Amino acid sequence: MVEKLPPITLKAIGIVRTGVTQRPEQGWQKVVSDIVINGSLTEALDGLEEFSHIIVLYWMHQATSREAPLKIHPRGRKELPLTGFFATRSPNRPNRIGKATVRLLQRQGNILRVEGLDAIDGTPVIDIKPYLPGYDAPTNAKVAPWITEYC
Amino acid sequence: MVEKLPPITLKAIGIVRTGVTQRPEQGWQKVVSDIVINGSLTEALDGLEEFSHIIVLYWMHQATSREAPLKIHPRGRKELPLTGFFATRSPNRPNRIGKATVRLLQRQGNILRVEGLDAIDGTPVIDIKPYLPGYDAPTNAKVAPWITEYC
């Protein structure tokens, strides 16, 4: 029955602008990026500046387009266990949507300046949502043991 | 330049099965649902059972298909301020992707039993990710004042 669901079409609502063109060695935490939203949607950002953090959904356009193997070593690190890709954050998955929660430094018109977005220059953005700790951050979450070596 | 980005096509990887066909009066927190993943992807779920919580991206297929007004009263409640839709979690947005973080009660083959998923029966699922508090839950997040009346 899942196979029979019709395909879904998305349109980018913005694009990431940053000097970063590949994963920085020291990680993404301090990377500052601009998200340039389609000008026709500027007004839809009104009120976002009242939130300190936002959720960014983006399209990982540089992930390989060949079919993802069902199980992988996270980040290609052979010392981490072979794991189904749905149990990792690998970009090589059927729908290559990335989800990041980042600090909103500034909103100016249709441009959102953010810190910590792990997306390279030119990445298409497909949604922006306010981060709501009471809804988005359950307490006492348990993770797989290999995660401590990963983050 | 945003306008020139090519459209993106998604394929559902699963479907929500639950007795719930509309938003319950008492909220979604206690609703138990099954996410039935496409059988060909079963192995890609291996390792997910080591996480207590997962992120579900789903397609809010019942949102109105007419173009979203740029500013809305959250949940249609006139006492809440007129707010750009990107500053709300309204389903009426250009790309109708919902993002929920839910408790994983059980994984059995290609079926994930979860608690708290705010999606009605038949909702197409487009991605599953492990919830990583160190990455997904920033500390000291500030929200708009109207949120306290909303959640």
C-alpha cells in the first residue's frame, strides 16, 4: 500500500548562502550562514525573530544519487557498527531531507542569519519552523551507545 | 535565484496507521500509532530500537491545497497575534512537511509503534531519523510569548 502513494513535489523556498563548500574539519557549530528566502514569502517570516532557534529543513542536494545501501557504517567510520540508514543521520537516504535546529542571529527582510547550520553553500531550503522546546525536545531521551563516539 | 531551483520529488517510505482520523480534543500526547515502512526498507531500520525517541517527517496531505495566506492567527485562534506562517507550525505552508519527535515504543520488522505522533490515519511518511539530544535540542531556547498560550 505504501508503494501506491503518489509522488510528492516540493519547491525550494530559499537557498543557503555561506562561504562553506564542504564539511569544516572543526564541525559546523560556529559556521554563520544566510538563508535567503524567496522574496514573495518575506511576510511569512514575520514573528520568527521572537524565537532564538529555528528548525531548517533542507535538501541535501550533494548526497550521492545512487540508491542508498540499507546498512552503513555511520560517517563511513568502520569502527562504528553497521546500522540501518534510518537509524543514522546519513544524507544517503530515499528522501534526502536534512533537519537542523540552529540559532537565529538576525532576520533582515527575507534573509535569516543563522549559526550552526550544517549545509553547504547553495543548499535548497524547503521549510522553516520555530523551535518549540516543549514540543521538539522530549526529556530523558536514550541514544544508541555508538552515538557518544559520533557527535 | 531561488525561483530557478528545480522541483524536488519525494516518495513516501511509509504510512501512518492509527484509529485517529482528526485532531483529538485532548491532544496527541497519548495517541499510539503504527508507522508501516515499505517492506523493501525493513533492514534500513536496524539499530533504530536503540533510541528511545525518533524524528518523523511526514506529509500533511490533508492541509488545504490552496495557497497559504502569508500571515495567520495560529490554530485559527483570533486572540493569538497575526503571525507569518514560517513562525508557526501550521500545516498550510508551501511544502507541507510535518516534523514530530515521538517516543518509539516498539519496532517489529517494518512496523514502528510510536506514542505522540500528531498525524492522522493514512498520513504518508517521508523520513525517519534518530533523535539526538546533543544535536536536536539546543539549550536556553527562547520562544515567542504567544507560544505559552498555544502548547
